[in-house]
Amino acid sequence: MTSKENHKNEDDEEAELKKIEIELKSILSKLVTLNERKEYLLKRKEKLEDIALLKKSEKLSSRNWDSTDFPWYGKAKEILKNVFKIDEFRPFQLPTINACMSGEDVILIMPTGGGKSLCYQLPALLGKGFTLVVSPLVSLMEDQLLALKKLGVSAAILSANSPKEESFSIQKAMVDKFSSLRLLYVTPEKLAKSKRFMAKLQKAYEMGRLFRVAIDEVHCCSHWGHDFRPDYNFLGVLKSIFNDIPIIGLTATSTTKVTIDVQKILGIQGCLVLKASFNRPNLFYEVRPKPSSQKECIDELEKLLKNRYQGKSGIVYTTSIKDTEELMMELRSRGLRLGCYHATLDAELRSKVHKKWISGEYQAVVATIAFGLGIDKPDVRFVIHHSISKSMENFYQESGRAGRDGLPADCIVFYRLADVFRLSTMVFTQQTGIENLYGMVDYSLDVSRCRRSIIASHFGEQWESTDCNKMCDHCLAPCIPRKVNIASYCRTLYKVISNAAGLDVKVTAQKLVDAWLGKGATNLRLKGVSPPAIPREQAEAIVAYLLMEGYFQEDFHFTAYSTISYIKRGPKAVEALTEGHQIMMEFPGKKIIKEDSTATPSKEISSTKSSERNSQKNVASTSLAVANVHTNPKPKSETKSQCSKVKPSDEIIVSSDEEVTPTIKKRKIVIIDDDSD
Ligand code: ADP
Ligand code: MG
Ligand code: ZN
């Protein structure tokens, strides 16, 4: 081959290579487009399927399930009276029982204490054979079993810890057509892990002895929920094996997303969904700023327990086991009678604490969220969150343990920025952990909206303001919120972060606030920039608001012993740095202030009946007092465009009821100046 030919060959190869590269590039780009299209179509498909499911459920729910014309009505009423010793059904109980007896798969969403158990216990006595009840906690099942035993209903529990003989005799009863067993409670693990049990269940089914399947706390199926349990995933198998056995799922907390997910997992797509209103009209909702020092916080709790809640029963929820123990010791040393409760306490001790609380020997239990599932004390007058909950679902459930008897009760949250990060470092690895937590922060940060309406919108309900009836701090003492442009604050805070980054330092929210206010480590403070003249509480509120709105984001780092949440710029940083961009945040505005500490309670609550009046009065005065020093922003404000130039604020003098909150009497606060341009 001549060198000329050689060259020609090389040129050809090079040309071909180029061609291939170009073609590959074009294929790759088509693949990207196709993949994007695929993603879109998959999402759209899922959405349309969800809509179809919702429509199917909706159609089912249009039937008159509340009717007394169903053939079993007479017998159901009789059992209600003679076995359960109850005269009337509560709302949603009869419709659920009717649907269940008609052979429909049902998901019942009803607030805690609404009476969900009856909805499967009563049908179990109307049918033949037994109803299988899946429940996540043995303690929950034990409570129910005890109550059923008292009523003379034959029921049993099977868990991984059941003694061998007991387990044996229960499994025998399952396939004994003469057995009187009506309700069989099992843990999801038992179903998932015991082949022997599944075999027995299949046999019982073939004999026609499996009447219904009830799944309590059914939201645990979905990892979109707040309490996902992997073993609940196995429950999908039930519908595929026992396809003609109706399933009833029960929960107190389920968003539409979770409900749809649960239906898919259980294989009951498009089933009847019955949803009771989440409004608990007798609960008073309030958020208070949590004092920064532990001592002040204990002082406030002590005062509440000794005054407003004297002789009344309640729960104080907090985050960690250590907190429960410390709080309990501190409060005990001030002469209060209370116990503490958490998951690592041994069972005997826990049950002792529970009993002392039920009997009134303990005024309150200081507890982690381990305390509560299945507790059934009607006269809980207060639930205090010493630290915010992990999610609105959790908060609703925990606070919902108050006032089950229908009489007024209070749900108070102590909010502080530092607690947000204690929780975020605990939940950030969960799929929706941060999103759920921020929902709770939004609720706590709001300065003007009705707390009840925030809860409602969270659960996809819409309530009129009359549904609150002044039973929240904001409705009781309304204010006109002041909108302030905090964009320049945001930019200064970015400077603090980049200045720290230049020193190779990451900042936590606390450090960020410190440096901004000209406190803490000197090298982190901005040179030549004077700190804003605002109280720390307000500075924290601003940082929290910017975090909720995406101007900041948390940056989690693992150390050998813990996880740390640092603050960095968020996805909206570009917008914040754009000239003229406004970030409108709401601050508490002026409200009608009661100056006279001996004044009678305000008009709107003077109509409150009975012995609760005193507690109501205190609610009113205390919340009036604290509402003004509570300088939290309103999250996700609807009308950001409605910006009005805000004048430097007036001073507001707050006075309060001597007896209840002497320490904050005549407390002065200054509302933030508008430092925007
Ligand atoms: P949930 O599971 O919805 O939280 P439960 O089933 O544990 O609620 O019921 C809460 C309490 O209400 C129980 O003490 C139960 O006996 C009681 N209860 C249920 N239905 C009725 C009713 N129709 N009338 C009065 N009390 C009821
Ligand atoms: Mg229940
Ligand atoms: Zn309200």
C-alpha cells in the first residue's frame, strides 16, 4: 500500500468516526428526550389512575350508607345495646358497619377516639366465624382484649411472643367450627413471618370461618404516612389469597395521597372511603414561644400545672427519653405529682405509670410519643407539647388525646427554633421526614391564621371560621398581620454564610443568628455591618421563615456521635439575590389589648358554660398575653404581591392576668422595623 492510500484510509476512518460520534450524540439526545417523555407519561398515567380510583370511591360513597333499612339493622342495634352497652351509634359507625356487612372493602378515616374499633367489632358479632384484626402494637391489642372480655366477647391475641400452648389452642380454634372465637388480633409480623399461621388461616378461610379482615392504623402501609411499618407491606397478600373477604382499614390520619397508596398496597383500589371530619370543636389550640432557658420553661410549665390545670389531668409530650426524665425530676422537685413514660421503660413500670395517671394519683405524664397509642382516658384537660411534633399528623394524634369526653381542653405547643433542628436531624433520612416536620413548623410559625383552619387544610378539609368558635389563640385575639419585606435580611444572612465558608466554617442556625445579631464568635460576625435592632426571637423567626420558604436549606452532616444540621443557601437563593426581589413575611400586628389585669374575661368566652369557665378565662388571658410576644412569621403567605410599605412599628404594651402569668406582666415588645429599601 502506498503512503497515499494509507493516508486516504486514515481519512476515511476519521470521517466515519466523526459520523458515528455525531449519530451517537443524536441518539443520546433522543434517548434523553424519550426518557423525559417516558417519565412524564408514567407520572401522568399514575395520576389518571389515581383520579379513576377517586371517582370510583366517590361513586360508592354516594350510596346511602347511613340507612336503617339494611336487613341487619335490628340485630346490630340489639348487639350495640346488649353487648356493648351503648345506646346510639356515633357518626360514621352505622355507615361503616353497613358497608362492611354489604361486602364492600372500606377505609374509615376518623379522628382518634371517634370509635373506630366498634366498626369491626360489632360486625364480627353479626357474622359467622371470626374477624382477623391486624394491629401494630401488642399493648393496643391487650387494651381491646380486656375491654372485650369484660363485655363477654370471645377474642384472642396472637403475636410472636404468645406462649406456645396458647398459640396452639388459638390456632386450633381458628379451624374449629364449634369455636366461639369472634375476634382474632394479630401483629403484622405474625402474618408476615409465620407460615404455620398463614396455613391455618387459609384452612379457616376454606372452611368459611374467616368472616372479615380489619386492619387498624392502616396508614402504616404507606411510606408516605408518618408511621410506615415494613411488615404492613405484606398485607397486600391478604386480598390476593382471600379475594372475597372484605377488608376494612382504619386510621386517624390519612391524607389523600396516603389513602390511595394504602388502597394500592392492599389491593382494594377504588374502595369505599369514609372520612369523618377532623374538627374537634372542644379543643383550644395555642402556640407559645418556648423560653430559651430550661429554667424559665420549667417555671412556665409549673405555673400552668399549678394554676390553670390545678386538679386536672394531662400529658406533656417531649422529644427524647432524657428530656422526659429531666422534666419529670424538675417538676417533681417543685412539688408536682407526675410520672414519665418512654419506650425503654420496662413494661411493668410503664403500666404502673399509666395506672397512676388514670387514677389521678399523677396529674400528668411527661412522655415521648411512645405514650398514647390506644390510651382511652376521657378527661384529659391538657396536652402540652414541650417540643413540637414531628409532623402535623403526629401533632393531631397527640393533641387529640385531650378532651375525648367532649368538654373543653387545651392543646399548647411550645415552639422554639432549636427544636426544629433536634427533630430534623432525627427525621431527615425518612422519605418525607423533612416535609412533614416543616408542616408542623408552619403551623407553629403562623402569626394570624386560625390554627384550626391550618389543621383542616392539612387534612384536606375546609372549615368555616365559625367552626373554630374562637377556640384558638389567633381567633380569640385576632390581629391584622403586618407584612414586611425581609429580602435585605436574607441577603445579609447569605453574607454571613459565605463569610463563614471563607473561613472554612459551616454554620448552624443558632450560629447564623448569633453572628447576624453580632454575638458569638467574632470572626463569624460581618465587619462593617451593624446588626439589626431586633430581638433574638424575631431573628430566629426570620431564619425559620426563610428556611420554610426555600431561601435556606438544611445541610446534614454525620459525626461519630450525632448528626448536625448546618444552614446553607436554598433553591430560591438566585431569586433572593435578584435585584428588586421581595420576600414578604408577616409579623403580628396590632390587636385589642386588655390593660386591666383584673378585668373579666372577654365577651366571646363569657358564654362558656359550667365549671370549665375558669379554665377558659385563663386560656383567654394567657393567650392574650403571649400572643403579642410571639413574633412568628406566617408561612406560605397567599398574597405576596399585596405588599404595602410598612411604617416603623408602635410599641405594644402587654398586660396579663396576674394569677396566671405574672412573669410576663407588662412585657414590652417592639415590632420589627422595615429595613427594606
Ligand atoms: P378510635 O379507635 O377511633 O380511637 P376507639 O374505638 O378506641 O376509638 O373508641 C374510643 C372510645 O369510644 C371507647 O371507649 C369506646 O368504647 C367509645 N365508643 C365507641 N363508640 C361509641 C358510641 N357509639 N357511644 C359511646 N361511646 C363509644
Ligand atoms: Mg383505635
Ligand atoms: Zn381559630
